[in-house]
Amino acid sequence: MIVLLFTALGLVQQPAPRTIAIDERLAADAGISIGDRVIVSTRPNAKGGDTVVVSGIVKRGADPSEIARSEYKIRMHLDQLQSLAGYGDRVDRFAVATRDKAATESALAAINAAAFGFEAHRSRDIAVGTSKTFQVVSRFHKAIGLITIVASAIFLLCVMLLKVEERRRDVAALRLMGISRTTVVKAVVAEAALLALVGSALGIGIGWAASQFINWYYQGVYRTPLHFSVITADIVTLAVTLSLVLGIGAGLLASLRLVRTPPLALFGR
Amino acid sequence: MTLAREKAVFSWAGYDDEAPPPVVEARDLARDYPFGAERVHALRGVTFAITEGEYIAIAGPSGCGKSTLLNLIGVIDHPTRGEVCIRGQNVGGMRDREATAFRLRNIGFVFQRFYLMPTLSARENVELPMAEAGIARVERAARARELLSYVGLEARERHRPAQLSGGEQQRVAIARALANRPAILLADEPTGELDAKTGAEIIGLFGRLNADGTTVIVVTHDEDLASSAHRKIHMRDGVIVPG
């Protein structure tokens, strides 16, 4: 009786619209906020479609493979998606979250054995497969890094040779005063090591600032939280170690060249 | 203020026991340099002796062999012929390592262009030869202060060379040369880069140093400096000539 009464009065509640979540890029581009009603359909401008309420805006994940794709993503309830797509109880791909490694192995075995045409892969294997492009890019980066190191080593050696050349007469005076070759070599090498340390500290500072700028710029361009440039502790350690080794090597070469020259020749006599 | 000098006792064959022993002795000293296919005779058999406490000026025109003689006395170069002894030790045939150690403890050099280390303070510059000689930090700091005070720069010990005038820099260089209490102080044109007034101050300082017991040998074109010495060695064409 009560239901009928409500029907007659037009007060029967319509089922509440289903909810969806959209990604922040779509929300920004379309000017959609939480609580807005939108129509979702499988094709643009298609008749029909479901009216849904936006109940969440999702931050995009830091996935390198999605950077170049200009796609929007929405998340909706599975039954609604099935009905909207007309796929019924059918999916092309689905993900299974497992508790541990053993569960992963058993899920893999169960899915692969379920029927012909079913293929299950670990997410790690898929990541490796889709990262091949990045591996090639990474090799290019390493090659560029190697060339930079060789160029820096030559530059450092030239700087040290020039610095030492500037001091020929000072070193000659030191040698005449009785300062030994060993002391001169130690002093030049210590200076070179200090120069290398200061240089690497400056380099790390500049690298960090450049990295911040690159991340700020490309995160804006691609609207992603992905970090395009990262300076890790390993990178810092490698840079300082390389710099020190190269600096000491350059200092040693330059100073040995200097102390092998007789003091009078250094004075130009 | 006077510098404490360490008087050593030497036995010198052929010298009168009453006379002060020679601190530098050159016998038939010659030095040739190859010049293309020819040989240049920079020094052609020089013999002389300098006793402890003397003040000697080596003078003569350019190319007469003054600097070659200074190099040989300073154990920087090897003679082609003859021998040079300092404090009785023949230094002509010393190898580089031995010569370097000898110079450190026995010879103080003063150059025309000072050659102070630009990144070190005046005191640190004076301490440099003492540090090389292994003198303890406290002792060398005290000695450096004493020397800087002697040359009138006690108030400038923390200044770097760039903050000092030419005359002050030369005085620091002189203090540095005296750091290890050398047997002789060798100066090569020490007033060459200075104006007349500052040059006169340096000449006065050399005179005071000598009066306090330091053996001073200067090579110079400066007549005032040469005149301040007790004895002049005039050179021409690689030999000593009467003045």
C-alpha cells in the first residue's frame, strides 16, 4: 500500500546514479569537479549512455609507458562497464592481486591451466617487456655519460697542466729553497684533489638544480608525477669518486712533469 | 733585536787557525754550457774564499758569469771543472735529492721577484722551509714570528702577499730565507723590483743581518747595494777581475 501511494504521488525514489572516478587530467581539461553529473558512453556523441556522478578524482600514477599517450582514464563499477560496453560477462584482460610469491605462482598455474588461450604473466615480466625502449634510452645515457667523463678528464688534465705551468717559477723557487720533489708533488696532488672535490660539489649542486627544473618542466608538460631526472646517492658517490680519481691522476701527471724539470729550466735560465 | 746564530767549529786544512774558517770556498771553478755545436764558457776557473760573517757583492756586466757563480754556490748547478765547498763539504757533485736537502738547511735564497706562495700568509710563507725541515709546529710559528719581527713585519704576519707592498714582500722573502738558520744568504738582484726608497730599506736590512752575523752574498747591478757590501767580487767574461 505504501509503495503504491508513493508511486501515485510520484515520490518513489529513482535509483541513485552510479559513481565513477576520473583522472586529474580529464578533470582539469573538462572542468569536472567531484559531485558533477556526467554521461558516459562507449563512443563519442553516442545516443543513450549512463548518467553517473563523479565521486573521485584520481592522481595519475608515475608510469613511464603512459607519458606519451594522450589518454584519459575513468574508473567505474565492473557491472556497469560490462553493461555499457555490451561485453556481458567477458573481459580481455584482468589483474589479480596476490598475497605473496606462492600465491602468485599458484594463480599463474591455475589461470594458465583454466582453458586454451588463457595466458597469465607476472607484472614484473610485463614491466620488463614494456621497458625495452627505456633500456635502450638508458644505454644511450650511459654512452653520453662515458663521453662526458672522458671529456671532463681531458679538461681536468688541461686545467691542472695550465695551473702548474702558471706556477713554474713559484715551484722553481720552492725547489731552490730546498723543498723536495715529494713535497711539491704532494702539494699539487692535494690541490688537484681539492679542486676535484669542489668541482664535484658544484657539479652535484648544478645537477640537482637542473634536475629540479627538468622535473618541474616536464611534469607540467606531461601532467604526470613521474620524475624524469633523479640524483641518487649512488650517482653522487660515483661522481665524487670519479672526480677524485681523475683529479688526483691529473695532478700527479702535471706535478711529475713539473718536478722532473730542473729548477733552473723552470726559471727559464 | 739580534738573531741567535749557531757558531759551528770547523777544521780547515791550509787555513790559519786564527782566521775565521771559510764558509764558501771555490777552487778553479769552471762552467761550460753547450750552445748548438759550440760550448759557452760561462765561468773560466774562479778561485775565492768567503769567510763566515762576510758581506760580499758579486758585480759585473750582464753575461759575465755572476748568475752562474751564484748557481754553483747555491748548489743549483754542477761545475764543469773545479770544486765548490760550503762549510767544508764539496757540493759540486751532489745529486738532486742530496742537493735539495743541503740547500734546505744551509742556504737561504732571496730572489728578485720574491716568489711568495700567494695562498699562504706571511707567517706561513716563513714557516714553509721549517715545515719541510720537520720542525715542530709550535717552534716554527715562534721562529717565524721572531723573523717577521726582525724584518719589521710583526703586525703583518697574517697578511697574504697580495696585501703587502713590494718592499714588505721582499722582507717576508728574506725572513723565509733565514728560517732554517742557513750558513749563507744568497740574494739575486734583491732590489731589482723595488723603488729607490724601498731598495734602500732592503739594503739597510742586509747590512743589519750581516752585522748580526749572517754571511751575505748578493749578485747585483745596483751600485748602492754593491757599495754596502764589505767586499766586491768583480767579474768579467767568466773570471774575477780586480775592482
